[in-house]
Amino acid sequence: MMRRLPWPAPALLAWAGAWLVYAALQSTLGPLAAWLAACFLGVLASLLATPWWRRLAVAAGFPLSCLMLWGPGGLAAISPWLWLAALGLLALVYPLNAWRDAPLFPTPADALQGLADAAPLPDGAAVLDAGCGLGDGLRALRGQYPQARLNGMEWSWPLRWLCALRCPWARVRRADIWLADWSGYQMVYLFQRPESMGRAAVKAATELPEGAWLVSLDFALPGVEPSWQRQGPGRHSLWVYRMPLGGAGEAVVHVPEPEETPYEKALRELQERR
């Protein structure tokens, strides 16, 4: 159940559960034993999360919140109105309907090195950064394709506004990347999350024209062999796919999985029809 919830809902549930356990047990077991029990619950819940940084976030959330509240100069004395204001700001930057997408992780400046050689585009080609955040991906794309027509889509209007300020040479608009039409682009760049890649594969296979490119930082399309892949600087890897998925020079690899998601099923059926 926890694995099917959009992030950060599993972390919020785990933290709330830890605080409930602490509140329920401290009168009978004492504060220290109740605190240890709540921490143990957080560690157990973290085992259901992937990748490693989510496990760390789930496990560390409760003890860190205690430190922030009760440590020297703790936050317990802050007015509830300030907490509400902070929550409202978070909702503006990261709306609830965007929880299934990746949080704000900027694209490193050198993460797309070599992309122009592996996926050449003609001058004036339309390139989309789907979920452009603050514009770091657009800047990296501009370094590879200085003659391309760069476009960004971002659902959060504060991020969209800031991205437009940072990237005045790009067309940045507020849009849902999963509802917007990708058919007019010769390349779509994504820096999403593992859970989104099946959905991205289906959308790219059904909307991107033949010869177009789908580029993903860090996360591969499930069951599809890339046209080009490399391990970049640091921990980042780059996955490049040419349309049509499963076409010539792009072998489909069916990897058996315990539970096939609807997006992966739709992609498999599309490829089998071809």
C-alpha cells in the first residue's frame, strides 16, 4: 500500500504514525522508551521506500523533527500562523496534484554532456523540458543545442515564473506535462522519478513523431533498450531513446515483474501490435 502512494505521502504517513506512537506510549512507557519505539516504527516504514534517499528521509523524519522542536533554539515556540504560512508556500511550490511527479531536483550543468553527438537535432528543432522547475534542465539543453527552440512546462506557477526569469530565451508555460501534447517536439527531456517512467514511455510512444528523441536523466524506461546510455559525471546516468519505441535498432526487453503497472501494460500492448 505504502509503495503505491505518491511521494511524499508515504513519508508523511510514516512521520505522523511515529508521532502517534510517541504520544500514545509516553504516559505508560516513559518518554525515552516511547521515543525509541517511534524511531523504530520510522525505520520499519523506511524499508518499504525506494531509492535509498527516500528510506533515509522516512527513517530520519521523526528524530529530526524532535531535534528541531526540542533542541536549543527549537521551533516549538514559533507561532502556528507561521507554520500555516510555510505550509501554504509549500503547497504553491509543490501542488498536491504534482505529487506523482519528481520533486525539485535541479539538472546538474554537466549532466547532458555528449547528448548532442548521440542525439543530433537540426537547427530550429523544438525541444521540451517536461517539468522544467527552475530552468536548470533548459540551461543544460541550451549548452547542447544552442540553435534549438527550447520550451519548458511546469505545473507550479511560482517555479514557472522563476524559470521564465532565468531562461528568457526559452518559451516557458504552466502546464500539466502528462496532459499536454508532445507531438510537436523533436526531443522531450525528463528528470522524473522511477514510478513515472512507465507513464512517460506510453506517452512518448503514442505522441512523439518518428525520429524524435526521449531523454531521461537517471531513470530508464521499463522494458525498453535505449538507443544510447552513459554514466555521466558523479552518480548521474543518461538514457536516450529514439522513436518509435521498439522500432528498428531499439530492441524491446520484456522484464518480468511481480506486478505490471497499467502504464507498462499499455506500452507492452502497443509494442506487440507493432
